[in-house]
Amino acid sequence: MKLSIENLQQVQEFIQIPDDQLQWLLNKAYVKKLKKGAYLFQKGDPIDKLFIVLEGKIEIKVEQNGNYKHVALMDTNEIGGLLPFSRASSALGFGEVIEDTKVLTLEKILFKEMISNHYELTEVLVHKMTSRVREFTKDNVQAEKMMSLGKLSAGLAHELNNPASAMVRSAKALKVHLSNVPEKFKRVVSIRMGDQEIDTINKLLFDKLNNRPENNMKLTERNEKEDELEEWLEDHGVDEAYELTETLLDFCMDIEAMENIYNVTGQKNFPNAIEWVENVLTTEKMVDEIAEASNRISSLVHSIKSYTHMDRAPEKTPTDIHIGIKSTLTMLNHKLKKKNISVEKDFQNHLPKVKIFVSEINQVWTNLIDNAVDAMDHSGVLKIKTYKDQNFLKTEIIDNGKGIPEENLNIIFDPFYTTKAIGEGTGMGLEVVQRIINQHHGDITVKSKKGETRFTVCIPLT
């Protein structure tokens, strides 16, 4: 293939390059032809050549646990490979030819001559390198954030679904329950009792409502109590007593309480009176369930606000480090419950507040805790410890999982290193963590052996 300067000027970056410099590139470079399915480079190959795609397409991808993930596409008239002043030494992924391709190739040995004699050409290639690094990092950090957000969203959807469903169920049940009140009211107003008797029943009833006792009966004991209470009520003139026993026992209204009411109302009034008592208790129980579900949703929303810190300005703020850790545990609660992970918190009391970018530090907790959960088997133990060490605040995230191989401890913070399957991680999580900690002038270290991996985050207090 006979190339001309006009061919190279099809490359956007080369439009303003002097002709003599483009001619130098043509004279020194050579054309490499590759068929579809071949590789321009493979993982581990030395990065020692500049590539310019003249025709065709090359897919850049990385391997994770035996699968491949698309990273980028080199199209016609695009520049890739080694660039001036790049410190990359070996390929992290693969460059697979997906259309028959012709590539103009310049060997690394010629870079010194190019840098010394061809300023404009060198300048555009250096600019290309910095732009590539910036975009590459930005895309992968964004992918990691989106993956993290997806996990949190799924967990939150699950967490919110439970109380929301409980509210709907309780509201529907309450509506049906209240629709029966007119008939019950008829029977209530037919009761003939004096003020003293009514006051006695009211006191017994509202003592239970205002000081609801804890009901810790085991299932077998509960069933026995329900059977006994049902039989007692039927013996004392209450029809369909089985419909009342569950609610009465929820409030610890046992046979002794029934006898007290019976002694006040007498045989004639007792069935209607106890029906009214059960009606009030049922209404209270349903309202309590709705209130509890509402409080749970409110608590989750509060945790979301604390986690994202969306009600504050994006600046360093003196913060109690425990707030973010607790909020993060709330965000990941679904995942913790799914694997039955127990959390042990060893938080030092009265820790001084530390100036941090709250959302960013919460991202640190998310990545570390999420990784710890992934590393553990079912019913694992996650330990979180905080303490002051001289002028530093230290946080330890400890899991009893499979551990990190010793040979990998020095590379776990490198971009794209991951032990997770495709779709479960981009390999940017720990790189992001380290960058955030560096942003706070802090430090993060890791020690690992089978059964114990300990990440220690150290943030200066001043």
C-alpha cells in the first residue's frame, strides 16, 4: 500500500501537522496487515509500538475470570498503542481485529528522534495520551459508580418493598375492619352498664394499649394459650371466639383478664363488651403496623440522605465518621441479610470529628464493605473497628473470607484488577478508594490471610 501525506491527514490529530513531519512518519513507519480474528496485541505483550489504524476496526477488551469485557473500539484513522512519555509497559488486555485491518506502525526506538526533531507531531501525540488516560479513567470510574449504584438500588428496592407492602396490607385490612364497625356499634350501644363498670374496663383496656407488654411466647405455648382462651370464651357465651383470640393474646389479654372483664360486665353484656375490646385492639394493632412501616421507610430515606450527603455543600465537613458507616450498612443491609452476615461494630466512643468529603468517604465504605461481603461465605462475620491513633482516625474493615493471595496484595489497588466475574466488577473499586483516601492525605493498607482480611483506612485529623 502506497501511503501519502494526504492519507495521514485523514487522521484528525494530524490535520495541522507540518508536511515534513508527516513525511518523516511515513518514511520511518511500516504497514502491518491483519485478518479478521487476529490480534494486534494480547495481554502481557510489551507496549512498544505506536499504531495508526488506516483501515478496519480493532476491539479492545480485557479478560476477567475467563470472560471478556469490551473496553474500547479503535476505528479507521484512530491512534493507539504506545505514545510519547507513556509509562505503560505491558498490555492489560487484547486488541482483536474484527474487520480486516491495515495498521501503520512506528517502533518505540524511533521515539527519541521524533521527540527531538518533530515538536508538533510529538505534541499532538502527548495530548492524545493525556486525553486517552483521562477518558479511560473517567469511563471506568463511572462504570464502577453505576455498578455500585445498581447494587444499592436493588438492595434499597428490596428494603423499601417490605414496609411498603406491609403498609398496603395493613391499610386494606383496616378498611375492611372499619367497614364492620356499624354492626358492632349496634351491639355496643345495647350494653347496659354503669359508669363505674365502664371505667374499670376502660382502665384495663387502655393500660394494655399505653403499656403494651412484650409477648415472647414460643409457638407451641402460643397455640396452647389460644386454644385455652377460645374454649373459655365459648363457654362464656362468645360466638366464633377463634376470631378474637389472636389479637387478645397479642396484647396479653389472657383468661385472667377475661375473668376480670366478665366479673364487671356480667354474662349478658360480656360477649358484646369483649367484641368491642377486641375491635379497639385490632384497630390499634393495624395502626401500629402502618406506623412501624412508615417509620422504617422514613429511616431508610434518612439513611439515603446521610449516605449521599445530598443536603450539604460539596466541601470538606467536620463529620462523625460513624454516621457514614452506619448509613452504608443500611444501604447494604439487603446484601448482608441475603448471606446472613453478622456485623460486629467496635466503635470508639467520643471520637473527634474529621474533615472529609462525606459522599466520597461513604463511597470508600461502600466499596470496602461490599468487597468484604463478596469475599465471605454464607454466615460470615464482618467486623468494623474505629479508633484514634495519635493525630489520625483509623477505621478497620475485617472479614473472615477466603483472603487475598499474597502475590496479589501489591496489585489490588491497580486499575482493572478484580477477582469478580464479568458484570460484577470493573476492577476500579479499590483504585477509586485509594484515590479518595489520597485526596484526604490519608493512607489505606491491607493485610490478608485465609480467614482474615483487614483493610485499615487512616485519615489525618488535622
